[in-house]
Amino acid sequence: MLHGYDLATFRKRLLGWFRQFRRDLPWRRTNDPYRIWLSEIMLQQTRVAVAIPYYERFLERFPDIQTLAAAPQEEVLRLWSGLGYYSRASNLQKAAQQIVGRHGGQFPAREEEVLALPGIGNYTAAAILSIAFGEKRAVLDGNVARVLARLGALRGELRTSQRCQRLQQNANSYLDPQSPGDWNQAMMELGATLCTPKSPRCLLCPVSQFCEARKLGIAESLPEKRKKRATVEVTLAVGVFTDGNGRTFLLPPPVNSEERASADHVPTLVSRMWHFPAVSVTGDPAAKLRAYLRKLRCGAGKGNLRLIRAGKVRHAVTYRDITVLPYRIEVKKLPHVSGAKQVPLVAVSSLPVSNLTRKVARAALLAEPRAREKGER
């Protein structure tokens, strides 16, 4: 750890670099805790470039906490659609409702009250409190942990409880008490732009002289990689019904844990979103899909459904590698399925849907309706 003159020099150089070279991001133009909170939630598991347009559209529709709290949940999820990890959106709205109900619509400034909000943990609370309120709270996210590991040449798995505790202590020690918000953003910016996971740009780093890993020539090998969970291969068959007017139907989000855990359901893919009838398959995908559609009472028992293969879609969710086999099913009249909604196939995004559902819709639209000789099952 640094002390005295070295620590003062380290802080001065890092903050000077940040203030000169920081990226111009929309949430850095405000100290509004609502907007900072929204950006921090969106940036969990999401790259900055992807998050920016969602952030701007979300604020256009929900410019303040009160508007978000009062909105229909389906609309909140629709504007989140495509970002993934949809529990973030539902927790965001639950927290907004809690802020309106308990704090008069004003984002709380006390740590215990912030941590009591759904979807907010230690990192997010520290980020909001330091950036919006100037509180002396040091953040510890993946970028900051990597910077700290290299600065101290820390070996071993960073995600153990003991190591996380040490990293947080180090982050607290480095924190500039005069500018905690800028400091936290500077540490995160350093990890995101220069002290990257692969090929760190040490020659451009403003604090490279203080980096023990660079002195030892091991910066690229730190932090040590954790063991990845083995990839699980999943195959899905998906039915896309269309009528003569180009309309289709989507099934509602699973409503309870029992439904989400069902063997016939695809919870890790549809999350809490609207989706096409889909079933995990081995063996004959068309036969398994027919059986599932029969269970949904979609007319499969009559023997008159013609399943037209619509290519193949690849998708990935965490450790799952998913192959999706979409089938277009043309009918004169869409079947009535309890809870389902009918929408034009070209407009499935009018409902809250996942990226997987969008991919399946595109594949079905590209399938030639009359090309029955090939791919029909």
C-alpha cells in the first residue's frame, strides 16, 4: 500500500488523467442520484456502448422516480428489452415505488436506506453515494478489483470472501476523501480503458510507476483467471404461428417459481418476458414441439399443423450454448391460448421480449412461407 507523498502523488496523477481524458458519458453530466442510479444498474453486465441508447430512451419515458414508480411494469420491461438480466428492471421499479412510498420521492442519502432498496448492493450504493452526494465510499467492481490486484501484485482468486475483504480495504485506503465521486469514476475508468483484462496499456497508464505487477512483469497474468463453469449445450424447438394477416401470438412471462422451473418451460431464455412456445428437446425436435403444442391446446392434436423449419438460431446465456430450431406454423386462425397476446410478427418488440425472441421472429420472417418441400416436418 502507498502512504504519504507516494499516495498523494498517486491520487493527483490519477485524478488529473481522469479529468483530462475521461469519456463523455451522459450520466457524467449530472449529479442527479436517479440518473446515476439508473446508469449503475444498466451497466451491470452491460457494456457502456450498449447501455447508452437504452439509458437515453429510458429517461425520455421515465424522467424521474415518480414516473417510473407509477408506470405499468410491462412498459418498463419493454424499454429494458434487449439489455438482459430483466430482474434489474423489475427491481428498479420496485425501488422507485419504495422511494416514493417511504422517502417522499427523494432518493435517500443514508447508506442503510440505500442498501434497503431492491437491487442495490454495496458497490451500487457506494457509487451513488459518492458520485451524487460526495460521500466517502470506495467502490469495488470488476474493473477496480483488477486495478487493485495489479497495483499490489495480488495472486489467487479475487472472488473469495477473504480476498474481497482485502480488496475493499485497499480501495478504502486509496480513496481520495476530497473528491470521492471523481476518484471512484477514475478507478473504474482506468480499469475500463487502460488496465484492461487483456493487453493492459501500461505505457499510457498515469500511475504505472506505482504498479507492482508491472515491475514484476506479470501485469497481463493478473488477476488469475477463475475456473469457468462447463458449457451446457441446449437445443430448443420454437413454434411461430402466423395467420393470413401476418399476426402471431406470444405466451406470457412465467408467473411463479414452479412454472419457471418446469421442464417444458425455458426460464433461462424467456426470463420474465413474452415469448413464443418453446421446449427443450433431444431427438426429434418437431415431434417434441408438437407434443408441447398439444399440451398448450394449439391444435396439434388435430394433425393439421404443418411445421416449416425456419433455419437455425444460435444464442448464449451465461454458461449455456443454445441452438434454437424455429418452426413457422401457418394457420387460417390463430389458436386461443390462455394468457397469450396476438401481435403482428413484424412487431413482436411492441411487447417486452428477449433478444432470443427477436432472433426467432426474424428467422420466421425470413422463412419462405410456400417453400414446403424443404424443411417441412
